[in-house]
Amino acid sequence: MPELPEVETSRRGIEPYLAGHTIVHAIVRNSRLRWPVSQEILALSDQPVISVQRRAKYLLVELKTGWIIIHLGMSGSLRMLREETEAGKHDHVDLVMDTGYVLRYTDPRRFGAWLWTDDLEGSSVLSHLGPEPLSEDFSADYLFEKSRSKKSPIKPWLMDNKLVVGVGNIYASESLFVAGISPDRPVNSLKPDEAALLVATIKAVLLRSIEQGGTTLRDFLQSDGKPGYFAQELQVYGRAGEPCRACGTPILSKKHAQRTTFYCPKCQR
């Protein structure tokens, strides 16, 4: 599944082609995604694009009359293509621009979403979300305060979008390794200095991945078709049985909340 760095990479890739230009109309070849494509999108006509933003793993296309909310789901991707480019079997939605380009949404599994809202803050898919991990709201004090009443393992806690958005499975494993914190540690065992280190590490890991264009796993490609390169820098994720790059101890894996966690039993305490 595309995670926050991949979604931010997509946003940066499509923004120059959309912002300041006009959507002539939309083409919806298959409206049966995770939820049906909103009727307002089907009816789009001559709508200027004001901005392209991101909230958590949602892309937000701002128009004068409302917002298109896009979620890539498990296997979705966005590409900017010339209007005459023939559509494939899994190309479900096009936004046809006045520039001769189309924003094309491809999704083999159809777990993504194209929704509409005229009230972004009140949107049911956005209103429950926690702070952005790269914002000032996600701070050492915030994380430490939230940790005081939690006894569950720290790894799945970091993946709770009500705590902080966008720290998915890959980046939770990677950040805990870099911070030297065991994924099994009870949340309330965090000390203030550890909370500060973990916040700084999460921000650094996410920023590095964005710089590298996201992590290419399975179906994700950037909007220009080029893969991300952060996968080449993964320290623990997907490396079970391989030697730790820091100490040589074999990387272990286990399940937390039905998600696979990768960690070094020596480096992480």
C-alpha cells in the first residue's frame, strides 16, 4: 500500500500539471471503487484547480466549488499522460485538463476512492485524523503526553491515525530501529528523551523517503512512471533472517495487530 511518502511524491508529481489549470471534464470508466465515485466528480465541467494538497494518505484537489478527495488504496497510482494515451483495463478515472494532459487513476484492486466534499474539515474520512508527522503539532511533548495511559506495544500504537497520520508499517519499523526502541516496548515505558528521539527519527525517516521518491513495493510508481528508491535504504523492513546492517545479528519478524514487524533484537531495547 502506498504510504505517506509515496502519496506526497504523487502530490508533488501531479501538482504542476493541475494547479492553475482547468479540468475540462472527468471520465469515469468504472465507478465501483472502495466507495462509488461521487456524482459531483462525474458531473465536473470546466473547473479551475486552485491547489493540490495532502492530508495523511489522502490527496486533496481544491476547486472553487469543493474538493476532490483521492485515496490510492492498496494498489492505486496516478499518472500524468497525454490525452490521446489509450486507457488500459485498470484505468478507472481520468481528469481531462485544458492542457492536453489527463490525470489517470489506475487501480487493479479497486480499493481506492474518489470522493467529493464541500466541507473539508467536516469530511467523514478526514475529521478523525491526528496531526501530520512533519508538522510542529507532532512534537516530543505531544507524543510523551499521549503515551502515559497506554500499555500496548509501541509499534501498532504509532500506526494509529488518531495519534499521528501516515506512519505506516514500513516507516514505523524503520523509525523504531533507528531510534533503538523495541517494537514490543509498552507505550507507557517511553521516557521523555526517548519520545523526543522517536519524533525526530520519524520526521527524518519520512523526509528521507520523500527525497528518494517513496518506497517501491509491489504496485507503487511515481506519477512520471519512475520508481522510488528508498527501498534500497531499508534497514529492517522486509529483511527477516538477513544480518542487521549495524551489528550483524539476524533481523527478526513478528506480528503486531496482524501486521508484520521487523526488528533487530540486539540494537532495539
